[in-house]
Amino acid sequence: MIKNVFEVNNRGQPTPVSIDIDRHYAWVVAGPSGVGKSTFLRRLIGLISFYDETAEAYFMDFKADEDMFSMTGNHVARSFECLDLFETVYNRFKARLNKQEENSHNLYLIFDEWQAFLAYLEQTDKKKHKDILSKMLMMNSMGRSLGLRIILSSQRFLMVDLPGRYNFNCIISLSTSFLMSTNNRQLLFPDMEKDEVVVKPRGYGYFQLEGEPVKMFRTIQVRDEERLNQRIQELFSRYS
Ligand SMILES: Nc1ncnc2c1ncn2[C@@H]1O[C@H](COP(=O)(O)OP(=O)(O)OP(=O)(O)O)[C@@H](O)[C@H]1O
Ligand SMILES: [Mg+2]
């Protein structure tokens, strides 16, 4: 259980939200540039480190935002190295699928700027692009019982960027105004009507866990950056 992911307003009281990552195992974090996706992922990674004590995590930072993600080690990749690390995670998934790996601790694939990575692949290597999409589809349709946990962040989503869209069962929009666009709503929260969208400043968004209604949330600020950095580094050093 990952606690304190963000807070919702419950009869006037800010109430922290916990998400059962073993049930809601495939997340999409969406929002336009500058809205706070990387900041949100940073805090989330800290929570995973704290609440999932045996978690093993891989992080792909396609934008190479080293101010945001300064951690090092062989479980972290930046820019073009993301492809190799993605393949590493896929091979771990396959090893579990084929029962060559007996570990059952949770294995996290966390990818910042997923759609930028796909756009790059599509431009440079169409075959690889297709291959990566089909691997993602395999992982998000069969990974749950194998301990695979997937968290993708993206500025913009097209249906083709999200193979097996309905296997993603925790959808987070880090922007409210972003949902005024019919395209964004249809992809993220297909049942949400335009007049249900309440536009709020940065720090607010909407999320939906599969089987539950869309709810507004507010992000929680980091209080101790230094401790957060330590937790993040600890997580990515665990199995290296
Ligand atoms: N909840 C928040 N409230 C206020 N400011 C925030 C919040 N989240 C992030 N910020 C600030 O907004 C700026 C952009 O944040 P961040 O880099 O996380 O956005 P991003 O969505 O990852 O952007 P990009 O698409 O450019 O990578 C940072 O200066 C950050 O400190
Ligand atoms: Mg970012």
C-alpha cells in the first residue's frame, strides 16, 4: 500500500489517499509541460522506497532532468540509454513469466516522458518503436501477477502510445484545465463530461482508480528534500 500519494477533499477535510499498488499496478501520469509531473514522480518514488520495502525499481528519465533526478546506479537511465534499461526490465519480466526467475518482490518500471521516448523511436527506428509498444502491451497485460508495477508519465497521450489502454488502472491527470480538451478527457477519463471539469491552479488534478469515480486531488508538498533524495537513492541502490 502506497500511502499519502495526494489528498482529496472529504467534507472540507484534506484526506490523504492510499493506493494499493498490487491491485492498481499500472499508472499513467499525464499533464502538459511544467505542470509538475517530474516533481510528482520524485515524491512518489520516495513513497515507494518507504512503503514497499522490498521493491526493486528501474527509472527511465528520457529528458535527462538531472536537477530533478540526481540518483545514480545501474537501475537508472537517461536519454538514449532508456532503451537498454527498458529491455532489461522486459527481460526480467520474461524471466518471471518463464519461471526462470523465482523472486517475487515488486519490480517497478517508472518512465518519465514516455511519449517523447516513443516519438523519438518512431522517428529513428520504426521497427523498434513497434517492438517497444508490443513489449509494453505484454507487460501491462500479463505483469500484474508477476509483480510488475508500471508508472508512465507523459505530456500528451495518443491512444497508440498506450497499448492496452484499459490495463492501465490508475489514471492521474496532473492538470485540471488539460481536461477541457475532449481528446484528453476521452483518453484519460472517457466518462467525464466537460461541464464536470473544475479548473484549478497548479497542484490540483483528477485521478481515477479502476472501478471508482473520477476524483479531484491536491498534491502534497515535499518537506525535506534531503531525506527524499536519500530515500530515492536507497531504492535504486537496493538490488544493484
Ligand atoms: N504541486 C506544485 N505546486 C506548485 N509548484 C509546483 C508543483 N509541482 C511542481 N511545481 C513546480 O513547477 C515547476 C515544473 O515542475 P516539473 O519539472 O515537475 O514539471 P514537469 O511536468 O515535469 O515539466 P516538463 O514537462 O517540462 O518536464 C518546478 O519549478 C516545480 O518546482
Ligand atoms: Mg519533467
